[in-house]
Amino acid sequence: MTDVTGIRRILQIEEVDSESGLSEDLFFKVGETTNFIATKQYDTHAWHLNRLYKRGVGVEGRDGIFPVLFDMEIVGITLWNRKTGSAGTTTLDVQWLSASGSTEGSIFSTKPAFNINVGNQAYLIKDVLNDTVVAGPASGSTTPILSKTNFDAGDAMKLVIDSAMTGAEDCSLLIHFRPR
């Protein structure tokens, strides 16, 4: 079977009132809208590291955990850094917990990173589903590769700062996810 193309189409009252006959076009609109929501809708969890975040290197769960409320999959990752440091590299990790106190390891096979060549206000957006970089700096970044994208209700994730640029300020890692 072929999927109905997912596009956003608004249903009109005249198409669905009790006097109207059900048309093939109406069913296509319902299918298109349903597929649009199923493929394009997502939510985001963000970890924010404010001010000079180098002090948080090695602290697990620096900005809390991301508790997984329902079975979900990661569909994208965004990394942002406001002020570039004077030396070094910022490398972030997200670790998966299968239960309280039970860290299973990194969700990355290649961790996201920025070095001093990215400049201020640098960001990297990766579409995980299609394995493409949507936007990113011309140089100085390492694109993440995820080794785990599916999570079950009751799992959790925590952010760990593996390393940080000297003098860098304000950094965020965002996980874009949807139910599965």
C-alpha cells in the first residue's frame, strides 16, 4: 500500500454536516491531515546550561532529568552555544536510565560538540529520522550520531557535560521527540 501524502488541509463544516454526502475528497483530506500530524508533530525537551557552564563538567544530570512519560522516539537534536570560549571544545552527552539509579550509557555513538571555531550564537540542528543536518556552523562542530532513539515509558535521560570551552557561556541541548 502507498501512504496518503501528509499535508495540512482544513475540513470545512459543509463537508461534514449531516446534510452532506461523504465524498472521496473528504476521506483524502482526513487521511492527509492524519498523516501530516503523524509525521510532522513533535515535542521538545531542553537542557539549558546558563552562564559559565564549565563548572558543570562531569556533573551528571546538570539540569535535571527528562522523564519519559510514554513510549517515544527521538526525531531530532539541536545544540546551541551563545558565547564561544577562548580554548577547548564543548562536548555534551545524554545518558539513558532504564530505572532510578540505573544508567545504561550514552544515547550517542558520536557525541555532539562545538569548538572555538564555531563563533557566537552557533547552533546545529539534526533531523535524526532522515540523518541530515538541517542547519549548522560552517566549521567547528561535530554532528551527533545516535545509537539509541526509542525509549519506553518509565525511562529517563540526563545531560552530562564531558568537556567545556574555557570561558564559554550559555549552552543548550534540545531533544525533539514524538510518541511511537
